[in-house]
Amino acid sequence: MTQITRPVAGGSAPYEPANLRRWTKPDSYFGEVWPDYYSAGVGQTRDSDALERSNFTCMVQALGGESETIIVVREGHWAVGWVEWIAIHATDEKSLRVADEIVGALKDYPVVDEEHLSELEYTEVCDYWAHMSLRERIEVCKRFHVSIFAARRDEIPDDGNGAIYDYLRS
């Protein structure tokens, strides 16, 4: 990979993020090195939950997507199968500031975009219901004291308090 180097405009010191860390080589690491990049502070793996996947997607979107200075790094990992993280080149001050602000806010509340997370969770629960067998749906209806005939419908049955939705989400 070609490393990007740019002079600092006006001779001023480069931006130093308060909440982001510059990439450092981990022990026992055998892969591409990223010494001129910061991690955007969020990542995802094969086993990531909806929150991690939503935060990752929203961070990439907030940074304007992949570019010359924004790279989604995809690496294999023996324990989790694969890892993705967002690399921001040290000269991309605008993107560093955006990511730094988002990561700082994540310390107080762990969601980048509540609406995106809610939509992702809802879609996944609906997909899960759609792919359940009729027998599985009937068992869920029985468990939550809903008519078993609701199992035939495409939409998730309404149990009055969202317990079925929460059960399917977990």
C-alpha cells in the first residue's frame, strides 16, 4: 500500500486527537503495518452484535466513506475469524476531528446513531421471524400467551408489551 504523506499547511502542528489512538503493532502480529494512521475507535468482527455493527457503519458514513485517507482495514483473526477497523491517515485533520468527537461522545452514550441502530435491530428481528419454521413460531406464541394462529402471519405478533420482539432480538 502506498503511504500518504502531506506537509502540514502553514507550518502549524498537526491535529492530535484526544480520544483516538495511533495504530501500534500488536505482539505476534503478521500483517500490513499502519504507522501513519489512527484507529477511528470502532470496529466489528464476525461475531459483532447489532450495536457494534451499527456504530461501525455510522462511523464510516460520518467520515464520508472510504477514500484515500479513510480505509476500512480487513484482517483475519484466529479467535474471531475476521476483524474490521477504520484507519484514518494522520494528515486528514477533518476526519480525525469527526471521529474524535464521536468517540468522545461514545464514552457517555454507546450509540453513534440511535435511529440507525433501531432500524437495524428491527430489520434483523423481522428477518429472524420470517426464517423461523411454523413450529418455532408456534412455540414462541405459546411462550408469550399469544394465539398460535398468529404464527402464520408475516408480522411479529403483538403481545402487548414487546416481549416477543425483545425475545427474538436477544
